[in-house]
Amino acid sequence: MARACQLMQQSLARALAHLDIKPPHLDILVNLFRFEGISQQELARKLLVGRSNMSMLLPQMEKRELIERRGDKQDKRVLRLYLTEEGRRVTEEAMTIQTALIDRMLSDAPIEECQAITVHMERVVSLLLQEEREPLEPAGDQ
Amino acid sequence: MARACQLMQQSLARALAHLDIKPPHLDILVNLFRFEGISQQELARKLLVGRSNMSMLLPQMEKRELIERRGDKQDKRVLRLYLTEEGRRVTEEAMTIQTALIDRMLSDAPIEECQAITVHMERVVSLLLQEEREPLEPAGDQ
DNA sequence: CCAATAATGTTCAACTATGAACAATAAAGT
DNA sequence: ACTTTATTGTTCATAGTTGAACATTATTGG
């Protein structure tokens, strides 16, 4: 199953090649599409990657004029992220490609099953994130 | 969903830390456990990674005496892979840990659903692998 | 107001995985 | 037999990701 994810990433990468973006870029674009104006930190948290990763990718996307980074006026530490018109266009096209790929993969899976899987996966994610924060401390017992 | 896989890998990595092995090593061990005597090439194909990756990991595991590499007598190119006693011991312990993790994740998912998911994932894998080999050639039509 | 603590983003060294180029061996075509 | 083509494993340069250390700015506590 991990292998399936791995292969889908590779396949997605190939399908996205002609737009000159890769899966990590798409992840960023999609999240900005839905949550415009978030900070780099918030974005990194949603994507489950390190802040440093954002510091590598975002400036490069800014140079390609897919996104824009504007400093927050109330907190001079944070940079808020916005899509440019070009960025929005590319995002929509890329999402179309991604959706087509996913549909093709799940074409012979019942709809309810997909939803059930999604629900479980989200539960798994929150479960693991929670565990990450409580390494090994029962705290009250013993 | 890709994120869930990512997190499970991280969680598995932490759970495996005290054995001083990482998920890629476990993948190798489990496959040797089930298919003892396969070549590096076959192993790489099963794991969906490059041959070069095997060339990096396997010698290091050989030095730690988890595996053994013996040259095939009929084909002097291939190195056949075997688990040592120590390797078998570690593999069993690591599989226990992995199984426990997976069970914990899917504890509230119905059994049939898990099986259904597995079936679909395997189909997805074979579908994508097939596509990889036929990049863009309808060949007979048009 | 000032010190201490925390949060954001950047930089850098380390690690992993990859694909291309290569040497050795095998298989196929002549 | 000999040349050509394919396969196996290795090496190396490259790209992507991470965590730690850092500078800057906020927040908290005295």
C-alpha cells in the first residue's frame, strides 16, 4: 500500500512534467488555492514537512511568479502566501490532471469505499500526530 | 492519504529505532524472509527502488551480519541474498513491531474493508507498472 | 522598561534515493 | 568463433528532505 502511494507519486510527477512542476509544488499550490494568505509555517504543518523545506521551495516558486509572499503587517516575522493569476491558472490545470489520475485509479472502487478509506486515513493521521506530541509520558500513573 | 503513509513511515522509523534499522532495511529483511535466495535486481524490483539503492544498503547490512551475499554459480553476475540467523531474529522482532503498529492503525476499520483496500491497491500498482512500460503508444490505432 | 522565552523564516551540513556511466558476464545473431 | 546486445551490480554526481544553529521579531514576567 505504501508502494501504491509511491507509484502514484511517480506517475503524478510524470503527468505534471509538462507544467514544469512536481508533486511538492502541487501540494503547495493546492493548499494556497484553498487557504490563501496562510504563513509558511502553517503551510509546512499542513503538508507535514519541515519549515526549511518551504524556505527552499517557496522563493523558487516566487521567482516563477506562481506565488507571492507579502509580509504580515502586524507580525513582521511571518510571510503570508498568495497565488498569482498565473499560479491560479496552473493550479487549476494541475488539479485537473491530478483528479483524472485519481479517478482512473479508483474507477473500479465503489464510492462508499473511497469515502470510508478517507475517513480512516484522516483518523490515522490525527492519531499519529497526537502520538508524536506525547512521546512516552503516561504522566499520572506509576 | 499520501500523508497518512508518510506519517506511518515516520512512526515506524521511530518504533524501529532501538533495533538500529530503518524502514528501508525492514523492507529488505521482510522480502528476504519470504523469498530467500533472490538476487539484488529482483529485490529492487519488488521494492520499487533503483538497483543502485540496493548496492548502497546491502553491503552495509552484510557488514552488520544481518544478511549474506553469495555469488550464483551458474551466473557469475548475480549475487543471491540470504538472511543470517541474527538477521532472521531481528526480522521477526521488527515484523512484530510493524504488525502491532498496523493493527493499532486499523483497529477501528472492519476486516473486510482492509482486504478490499488491499485488493484495490494491488490493482493500482499493477496498473501503474503496466502504464510505465507503455509510455504513449497505441501502436495499432490511427 | 528590561530580561527571558518563544516563534518565524533562513542557511547549512548531513543523509537518502536516483539515474547515468561503467565493468564484468551472459545470451543472441552472424 | 566472434561481434553485438542485454543484464547484473557498482560508482558517482545530483536532487530533495531534514534537523540544528542562527537572526529577527513577539510575547511574557519581573
